[in-house]
Amino acid sequence: MQLSIKTELDLSVLDEARNLIRENGDSHLWRNFNDAQSIVEYERSLRETYFFTYTALIGKRVHTLGLGSVARSVHHSFADPGFPVVARAFVFPKFRKLGIHSLMLRHRVHWCNEKFAKNLCGIHLGTDDVSVEGTALKFGFSQIGVQSLPIGISGLPVKAFLLPTDLYKQELLQDPYRLEFENLTKASEPSKELCSLNFSPCGRLYNLGRAIPLQSWSLNIFSGDK
């Protein structure tokens, strides 16, 4: 199987994915929309978003395996360039359980590292899918809390993950931020004092949590590191 990745988005393929999401009852934000163009407009109204189409040559025919996206930030209003989002993705049903999602995630994480380079602090991901969660943990993501996606009347709670860079981890664990970070990891809600730490490693993490926004914190991301 020869895998290819395109940055061009075929709206008919996105529309096919949207229809399948609705038919299967998947808890996916794209189910909220009536057509593919509305999905693209919505995603790009939230934040600068890049789309990828994953295809493979199987025999003599090219098959679309899935779609993926990366957002520059969690929202346009979140100014910190250091936290891109491995955003919405979809693997077509007949290609599931073949490791395709892992390949798509690996590509997008690599793309983020190349695109954002020295500005990168961590890559965000949100999911309620157990298999996606397992893949994310294998890649080094850690859960930072629970967020709410605008799906259904009351929203859908999903787990929020972050893949921090080694440099960002080191910054969090260095004095004078270590105590602040430890207090943040122990708190069910960030302390109000952290609001003023916009330019510290802890403040950037706290502001990221506000921007997602997190309904609750389960921050144990570096607790085992020395």
C-alpha cells in the first residue's frame, strides 16, 4: 500500500465523511452541518485550519483512507502561537483497525514540529474515542483535563490531551515555576493568582486551559519527571 498525503481538500469526500458520521451516529462535530462547505467555513472561522487528505494506491485504484486537520491554535482569540491543535479527523470505516489513525496522527504531529519549530510548546488533542486516546498516549500525549465540544444540547465532554515539547517541560519544572506548577497540578481549578502569569510557562498552560476551555483539570502531565 502506497500512502499519499494531499493538502487539497475535496469537498465531495468531506461530504461523504459527514454523511457516514451521521448514519453511524458518531460523536463527531461534523455531524452538526448540512454540507461540507459549511464545515470548512466553521472550522476556519474558529481558527486558522489546515486540512489533509490521506489516500493510498491499492492495486490499481486510489482509495481515500481518511481526512485530518491541524489548527494553529484552539481559537482565534488565543494569541500564543505555541499550542497548535491536532484537530478533527475521520477514518473511513472500511479502513479502520488498520493503524491508519496512527499514521495520520504521526504525520500531523511531525507537521506541527516542522511548521511551528522553535515556537512550539505543546500540541493539543481532544477525543472521547478510546482507540484514539490509546494512540495519543503511545505518542506521548498526557491528559490535562476534560473539555466540552458543542455537540448536542448540553455539549459533549471529551478528554483533553497535550503533547509538550521537552523544552517546555523543562521550563515548567525549573524554579521559580516548579511550586506554581505543583499547585496547579493539585488544584481541581486553577488558582486566581495564576491568571497574572501570562508570560510564565505555568501561565501559558493555564491560559491554554481557559482557551480550550477545560471543564475540569486532571493535570498530572509531568509529575513523574525529575
